[in-house]
Amino acid sequence: MKFNKFAWMVSLLTVLLTAQVFAADIKIGVIDFQKVLRESKSGKAAKAEIEKKGKSVESSLVGKGKALEAEKKKLEAEAMVMNADARETKAREFKIKIMDFQALQKKSAEDFKDYEMEIIRKVQKDVFSLVESIGKSGNYTLILEKSAALYNPNGIDITDQLIKMYDKK
């Protein structure tokens, strides 16, 4: 899939650069979406929101992990005075709690990743609409994301202009 996308981009750029010989009014721009996330007000707010959620999830998991550790120590101390059946039952119950905790960790990580992607998609949607308006108003033929371009001189980078527009919005 990535190779097909890459081949398509190379073909498109080849056609556009070949067309440049025939039409001198081709204008190409490049944006750095990661820079927009790092430096724009909305990007910083999104990052702060993601970090807040991450800390919340982490603290919840850490608390449950500490409770399991305390329970483990208690079981180890009580194991000396328990009979074999009781010890086996408690060990089985504790193992189930450990497996539940591991499942919770996995689910929390998946939920957090989904949440993070949702927040980034919101920013991305806003940025893409601004890129479209920059493209139309600036008579750009093509605007690429920096990671999709193999080479781009600094003169065609319009990220700072995009960040200024995004912060005003």
C-alpha cells in the first residue's frame, strides 16, 4: 500500500514537473503537519488534552497495580498459615485478578490510542480545510505534506503561514 502511494506520488510529481516545461505558472507548496501540531494554539491544546487523558489513565492503572502488589504481599504472608487447598484457591483467584489487570491495561492502551487519533483527526480536518483555502487563494497547483515529498526547498514551505491562519481561526 505504501509503495503504491509512493509510486503514485512520484508519477504525479514527474507529470507536474514535466508539465512545468510547458506551463510556467505551476506553484507547489509544502506543509509540515507535525510542526502545526507542535506550534499552533489548537495543536498545543490538543497535545495538552491528550497528555491529561494519558496521565489520568496511567494514574488509574498505577493505583490498581499497587493494590495488586499489596494483595500479593498479603497473600504471601498468609500463605504460611493456610492449608494447601485454601492457598491454591487464593493463588488461582489472584492469577485471575492479574489476568484481568493485564486485559484492562491492553484495553486502556487501545482506548487511549483511539482517543488520541480522534483528537488529531479534529485538528487535521481543520488544517486540511485551511490548506484548501490557502491553495485556492494562493493559486497553488499542488500542496503536499512534508513527509510525502522526497525533496523540497525551504521556499515552498507554507507551514508558518498555515499556523498563523490556524491561530487566528
